[in-house]
Amino acid sequence: MMIIIGMTSFFLTVCLFGWTSLVSTSQTGWTDLNSFTSDIASHKSVADQIIDYVLTGPAKGQVYNRLANMTDQFGYRLCGSNNLEKAIDYMVDQFKRDGLENVHKEPVTIPHWVRGNEWAYMISPRRKKLSILGLGFSVGTPKEGITAQVLVVCSFDELHARASEAKGKIVVYNQIWENYGQSVAYRSRGATEAAKLGAVASLVRSATPLSVYSPHTGEQTYDDNIKKIPTACITVEDAELMWRISSRGEPITVTLYMEAQNLNYLTSYNTVAEIKGSTYPEQVVLVSGHLDSWDVGQGAMDDGGGAFISWEALSLVRQLGLRPKRTLRVVLWTCEEFGVWGGQDYFRVHKNESKNFDIVMESDMGTFTPQGLGFTGSDEAMKIMKNLALSLLARVNATLVDQGAEMSDIFDWPNVGVPAASIKTDNGNYFDFHHSEGDTMTVQDSKQMDLCAAVWAVTAFTLADLEDMLPGNRTA
């Protein structure tokens, strides 16, 4: 039956994609794309073995339980915090206990921002406590706080149109959610744009489509030549409240207090472990997620789930006694949330090895029900990835392969010709919990995490065990 399925997959793929051309891989010279199809089909039995082992076998619920153990013990893991460094040491110990190889830490210089105490009140036209979360890299207020009238705007265009009203005010942004990129621009640039016009602080409507009176934090940036003013996120409800009051022509006064500080840089670590390849150990398939989180919730979704299915991919291979032809490597990035410090430093240190990187994979958009993969690479490599998904992941309904991997820590690698992949999931509710107190283990589902772990492990192991690397134009 497996032979029939494999041959059926082969002929279907030839019909679908017309694979009659030859392409050059970076390592092995001219390779017929059809040989990839045959090689992938030969992995059907081991793919099923991995899937069975996760969904109904000894590893059922394992990745969820491992994540719960870590997040319940350490909670959030803010860049620069003791929580993060303790979690890194914990993961080193867990990797070793799990029997993984070459377990080590790689140092990374990181920024150190501390939130401190913070609060805000609307004091007129009535007194009301505002729920806030200071934004990363924000400066604090003076010790006495800041009390000022509010200017509520719904866009940067409105702010600029009302520029004469901004001086000495606290600018409140009530931008309407359309998508994350649109809303996050206000989180990132709101303070600087307000400061250019003489504002004394900014409060930004949280970047989320759904709110149950919970603010969502995140990173913001200042321009070097513009005065730095305090900035925080507020809830959707409070942003809309102040917009309605302002629209009636009633003046609003807010008092804001923040102890936020930017301290001296520290040393943190990317956490690394491997299963050495049997035939081409110098070649690498890398799976990853970031271990740090914001200082709210547990960081279970962003990005505990992605980090732990990446560990699980190697762990499943080890538990099943498998050893691929090339090295499987897991990296848990540090300090992604404050500007991808771990990922960028890893690229700086290892980019001269790009000729030996088969693919870099990252999960950082939730571990919900998997649908397939996102992929960035050559057209030939895309065909191979689509064939892999159709041939090996149909059992778990994860056969979609879309153009464009979701990349944060790995975004540099395609620039030197290394293919990149991400897991594609049904994550429509992701931003409901993102960067908020709601990002806890309650968001995670054990069965969904098992499915993601199966997709991640099958994909990583198969690519690591194929005779040839994915086609690419690796430049180093």
C-alpha cells in the first residue's frame, strides 16, 4: 500500500507541477527534481511513525506538558530579566536530560528595559482608573508624574491636521483595528510623532481586534533627534471612551505615572542543541522559536509554543531512535521581543556557514491547528516543499504551502540564499491574546500542539534525511 501511495503521489505531482527540468543544488550539483519526489515518498513510513507516536503513542500530550512545566515555573521571561536567564538554564538542563547532543549556550548582548510601577487616571470630566502597559524602551515620567489635557486622534493624518493643538498635551491614539501591521505602526511610532509636535506623552489603543479590558504591550522606537516622551498602551475600551467624550467637545485631563528605565546592556544566550547527522553532519536543518516574552501573562503562546514544538521536533527523532543524514539543530532565541537580538546575533556569527544551511525554520505565530507551511525560497524548492506536504502531511490536514514564511529571528537567512519555513496554523485569534495578560497556558490546546509538533518533526526530519539539500543560491 505504501508503494502504491508513493507512486500515486509521484504521478500526481508530475501532473500538477510538470517537473521535467533539472536544477542545481548548492551542494550536490545537477539534480533531477523528480528524484526529490521519490526520496520524499520513501519517507512516508517514518512520517507515519512520527505522527502515530505523537497523536496516539507515548508522546501524546508531551509538548503541552513540557511547556506547562516551564511556564508555570518561570512565568513571563522579559528580555534582561532573571526569569529569562533562569528559563535558559532550565532549557539547557532539559535538553541534556532529553539526550540531545552538543547542548550549549551562545552569548548575545541585549538591551535591558525595566517597567517599574505605572498607573494612569482620567481625572476629568470624571475620575476613572485607566489600565495601561508601558511600551518597551519607553522613558519614565518625572517623579511627580504628568498631568495634562488630552488630544484624541484616530490617525496620524488627523494628528498632523491638528498639530497646533498637540503642544503640552497627552496624545491619545484611537486608531481602528484593520490588521496588525496597521495598528502596530501607532504603537511603534506614536510617541515620536506626538513628540515632534510638542506633546508630553502618548497613550496608544492596544493592537488587538478583541478586548476584554486588557492592554497589549510591545516594542516602540524613538527617533534620536526627537525628545523622548513616555508612552503606554491603553485598552480599546478606554481609547474609545476618551474619543467619544472628546467628540462631544468635553475637555479631558489625564494624569500618568511611569517608572520605566533603560539600563545598561546585559549578556543573555541563545540556547542550542542538536542531533548530529549521520552522513552530512556539517549540513544543518535548523528549527527554532524564541524563549523570551513580554512581562505579562506566561508567554505560552508567544512564543513558548513555537519554542517547544521546535524542541519536540528533535526530541521525537531522538525518542524514536532516528538519525537523519544531516544535522538537526534547535535554537531557542533570546530577546526577540526587543528587536530580534538573538536572531540577528546568530546570523552575524554563523552567516559564513550559509552554504551548509539546508533550511531555517521558525514558529512564532501560535501553535494552533496546523494547516501547512509558509515558505521562502526558490521556485524549485517551493515545488519540493509542496510535494513534501502533499505526500507526508495529508494525514494531519496540513498540506497547504504558501509563499512567504513568517520570519522574525530568521529573516536575514533568505538574503544569503538559505530557504526559510514557518508553520501555518489556524491562528485567527492570535492577536486577541498577543502581548497581554491573556497569553497563558489557557490559550494552548494539547491536541493542537501535538499536531503542530508532528508537522514540525516530519518536515524537519524529512528535509534533514533527504539525499540532497533544497535548491538555493547560498552565497557564503
